[in-house]
Amino acid sequence: MNEPCRIKQEDTEEQDLKGEIKESEEIAEAEEKHKIKSVIKSSSHSPKRKGQKNFTCSQCGKRFLYKQSLKHHMRIHTGEKPYTCDQCGKCFAQRGGLKYHMKIHTGEKPYTCDQCGKSFTHADSFKLHLRCHSGERPYNCDQCGKMFIRVASLKRHLKVHTKEKPYVCSLCGKGFSQTGALNTHQIRHSGVKNHMCFDCGKSFVRDAELKQHQKTHTGEKPFKCSHCDKRFSQMGHRKIHERIHTGEKPFSCEQCGKSFTHPNTLRLHLLSHSGERRYNCDQCDKTFVKAVCLKAHRKVHLKEKPYKCSLCQRGFTQLGALKLHQKRHSGVKDYVCFECGKTYITNAELKLHQRTHTGEKPYTCSHCDRRFSWLASLKIHERSHTGEKPYHCASCGKSFSKLASLHSHTRGKCPVEERLPSISIFPNQLQ
């Protein structure tokens, strides 16, 4: 989950680059028009009154001061592009657009960022890049208040609110707001990964994904948090981190109202409501919501416990579990419930306890409408529907749906030679 397994469609580098080029070409064309106007003004002796627009476009009705300006404008309607690049054959309507484009072939990058060393061909692209460091976001969404560096990014974002997705995948029916996003999606269907990292051999669908990955090898971290000194290799990672400072949690669960800073965390949370547990242990058939939980569980079967407590020599499969155990030795309970004054060692235990005061029951049975405050309680209840009895007596083979019932059985009617140790379900069920 920590590794970025996908890139948000809203802010892909490829789409932003297209936006930059488009904006840059418009600027170049505007500069070209300005030069033409300046020449005409200096050489003209016409007694025309200033500001009078006598030249009208027959296609759209737009009016112009000069005949030359109208001529340039008409290329929008005719599609005429008289200026051709002799390197790649690309055509342009204005001479300024061609000059702007030629810098791509010459490799000229006169504008260098003094914060990260990245160089740019054009001044406007450089100015856009500087906003990544300064945090300036001049374009605001009037629907949700979200801010953007580029106007092109804002335009793409607005489609989220309109929910317009006119481009549909013919293979799976998934809709997209942009044709570029659909093309990328269809490449993923094919499984083709043409962009390979020469450092580790890992392959990617898109060049933008490869470039982001390569930062893990170079150590480049051009994006600095505007609240602290922490730096990031990707802008998206910085955005997620900054929510720690702002407290923003834009992703909310419709079932219980709980909010999250990242959409992946919300998706995992939703599994707790659905009861879906996709990760199965091949040793004991135990299931888990998260892959990382399955990975940690497998160490139980390997009996690998590399982390030892210096006070009691008890071993643990994870360093975090050892640290929590050592905190229990110290007796320090930093987390206090302001309702009843009860204290807890971890914040997760405190949050679970607070549900006794709030009455919050976020876990719903997938077979009936009954709700529960704790995931462990939901699991035990659902066994009454499924008939599952995962706990077995080693002596007589009798099965039980609850671990406590098994313990009661072994201590009473069916004593065994080697008793099972007492197990606390609570700390292991914090999800």
C-alpha cells in the first residue's frame, strides 16, 4: 500500500505537460500578434481613430483592428498551418508557435530552478514549475474550494463535479472524463509495459510512471512541505503529507461518516463494513483485509520472532509489537478518555473504548442488520450465520465458534496434557 501502485488521472505529468505546451503556444502566438501590431502601428499613417475595429471575421463575427490580425485569425477556421518544423514535420498556424516548438529539438533549456536544479526550455513552463516549490495555487474550484497550479488542472477537476465521463472502455465499460485517460487504461488491459528502468529492470505502462519511479534511485525530492522541512519525490505524496498539518480528510465513509486523508485508506475501511477479506493464509485458512496483515500473520507459522524483550525475553515477530509490549512493562498510559478518565497505552485502544460512550457501531453484519462497535464482535456474530467453528479441541476434536468457549471446555470437561495459553483477542483485532 505504501508503494504508489497507480497515478491519479487528475494530475498526471503527461496531461500537465500537454497543458503547458498548449498554454505556451497560446502565449507565443499572442506575442507574435503583438509584434505584428507594433510593426503596423509604427509604419502606418492611416488617420483611423484609435480602437476602431473595421475588420470582421465572416465565420464567427469577431472584429479586429488590422487586416493582418484578421488573416491570422482566419487560420483557426481554415485549419491552415503554413509554418512547418523541418525536424519532425509538425505544422503551426503562427511563426511564434514554430519558434517555441524548435527549442524542443535544439535542447535549449535556459531556465534553471535554483531549488531542485531542474531546467526548462520556456519561461512560462519554468514559472509553472516554481509554483510547486512556493505552494502557489491561483486557480480555485468554485464547487469545493480545491486549488490548482494550472488552469488546465482546474478544467480537468471540474469534470469530477459534473461527473461527465464520455469516453468508455470497450473491454470493461469503465468511463473516463478524458480520452488520454481512456488510452492509458486500455494499455493497462493489454499488459504492455514499454518503459523500463535500467537500474532495477522494473517496467511501466507510461513514461511518466517511469520518471516518478526513477526518483527512488536518484533520491531526488523536489517537493517540500509548506509547513515543515520534509521533502518528497512526488507532488501527490506531498499533498497527502500536508493533510497531517491541515487536518484535511476529504474521503468519507457513507456508512459510518469516518473520514480519511487518502482514498486507499477509505477503500480498506469499506472492507470492514462489507466483511470482505481477500487475503488468505495458505497454512490455516485465516483471512485478512490487508496484505500487510497477512504478511505479519505468516510469521506465526514460521515461528520467527527476531525481536526480544530485554526485560522478560519474550519474542515478537514485529518491531512495533515489541515496542508496544515494552510500553506495557513501563505501565505508561498516555491516552486518557475525557468522558470517564480511563487511560490506555495506545490511541487505537482509546478510540475503541470511546465507542462505549458515543454508541458508534461501524461494523454491520453482512447477513442481518445487526451492528457492532468492534470488528472482533462482528466476526464472532457472523459465525452464527455461517456455522464456522475454527477452534478445535486437541483431545476430543470438538469444535467451537469462540476461543473463550474452547478454553472453558479444556479447563472443564476435556482437560488436555498441554493446555493452550491464554490469548487476548483485543490487541490483535485493532483495525
